[in-house]
Amino acid sequence: MINAREAMVEELVIHRVGTDGSPSVLTDVSAVLQGPEEQEFLRRLFLKPFASVAATHTFGAASKDAPNALQALCAKAEKGKDLVGVSRAIAKLLIDTAAEHEVRGGDLFVVRFHAVELAGGVHDAVGILKYDDKEIFLESKMSGASIGMRLKRGLGGRRPDQALLVLFTPGEHTVLVIDDDPHGGLWQQAFAGLRARQDHVNSTNNLLEMTRSFITEQLPQDYEIPRADQIDLLNRSVQYFKDNTEFDRGSFAREVFQSEEVIGSFERFGDRFQEERAVELEDRFSISPDAVKKQARVFKSVLKLDKNFHIYIHGDRNKIERGVDEQGRKFYKIYYEQEL
């Protein structure tokens, strides 16, 4: 989703968020590490975890009359205000919010970035990352002619348990989220007050998710459809998104489902999906390749036959025949041109 190769970590602050009676420690100093080796490590630690995040969010209002507290603090960071003071306020906001939830303590980093690339644009950003645990690593050290070793705890390759990357995009901020408990409500709602951003990334995600739900859940209720035909529809759906740069709902439905009756069922399901999920399904939008790549992983193309066989179907449905022999045994007949 993001490209961090040219990004710079300008400044970072660490605080300790305590819970269940353990103390919180709010520091009053920041760190600036400008060496190339240090910058490469910090990019890997703080930005690489967001590389696979496709869904985008933005801040919502806390209420009709109250602004979003975290959004206001991020706006101060965007204006170049004292990062230590801003980070302390962010930590206090998280501590106050966590008091009403069962939350583990951990290290909270607030990081200011320069030149993070998102969808072809380059933006400054602020990262808010919480690590509940540290990883164990082995440190070796030369002392004269001997080598000493000891186990230590720290951060290196570990993914944060919760994190926000707030990119200062024109208009409203764009927020990428990492959350190990997305249904808990603390990180994304109570603390950050996020809502889904109405953009081509979420439009792509929503349409693919709706299509997958329709094919795997609704369609078998409406029609008697073999699993191989379901897989074929899933494959054709993903292929449409891979082959096109612009989505058109009418042409998509005709190309994938073909039958007017099925297309009508697809449209009715889409109306219910929008209402139940509180999302907006646009008829036309630019397709996000990153979102397609991520969603394609959950479009299962596996045909499971008892406990004996798994058949992966990626292409031409016409090369598979389904039937029953004279003894009542079900079978699939598969045609191919060469064995690879």
C-alpha cells in the first residue's frame, strides 16, 4: 500500500503505557537517528508493517459538537509542533481510553515521518505504534580473545500489536490501521474514532467482499450450483479486477454472471449488503491493484472432495466435467493439454 524506500524518520518518542495498576512512564525527550543504517532499521521497524495494509480510514467526529481528540493532536504534529508534547498528550489519551477496556500494557512509539509514498503521492506522516511484548534475541560480544553471549529483550522484526499511520494527505487525513483485536473497539473506535475512507481502495475492497459473499453464501441458496461453478465465478470475478483499471458495475455483472436472473439476484444482494454493513457500493471507480492482490487471497479456488482430494481450479471451467457413474459414485473428469 505504501512505499517507504525514500521515507525518513525525523524524530521519535517512546512512552510506557501501564495497565492494571502498573505505572505509566511518559518521557520528556525525543530521539533523532540520522545515520543510514539507523534509518534503514527504523523504516523496517515502523513502516514495513503497513506495507500490506490495503484498507484506508480517516478520522470521524467524536460527536456533533466535539472534535476528534486524536485528529486534533495529529494536526498539531502536521504543523511541526513539539513532538514530545504531542506524544505525551496522545499517550494520556490512550491511557484514559484504556481505563475502560481490558488492555495490556506496552511501549508506545510516536514517530514523525517525511516522504512516505501513498498511491503515487508523497506525504509527511505520523505513526502511533504500540508493542505489547518484546522479542528475545541473542547478543554476542567480543572481550579480548573470548566471546560472551547473553539473551536480551527488544524490538527488531516484531509487528506492532496496534498501530496507526496517519498520512497528511490533502483534504482529510488518510489513516492505515494495524489492530490485533479489530472487533474489540478500543483502538479504532474509542481511541482513534476512525471511519472508512470513501476512496478507490475501499470501493475495490467492498465490491470484492460483497461479490465473494454473494457467490459463496447467497447464490447456493437461490440455485443448485456445483462447487466447481462457484469457483469459476470467483475466478472470473477476480480476473475482471485484474484485467481492468476502471470498474463498471453493469459490465462486471454481465461478464461474470451472464444470466439476467443471477444478475438481478446479485443487485438485490448488493442493496442488502450496503444496508447491513453501512457501506456505499459505487457503480464506477478506479480499481486498486493493492486491494485486489490482498482480497484475491481469500477467494478460495479449492475443490475439496471428501478427505481424499483437493483440486485447485484456476482457469477454464469447460475442462472439468461432473457426473455419477453406474455404481452411483460421483466423479469429476479433468481435461488438460500437458503435464507441467
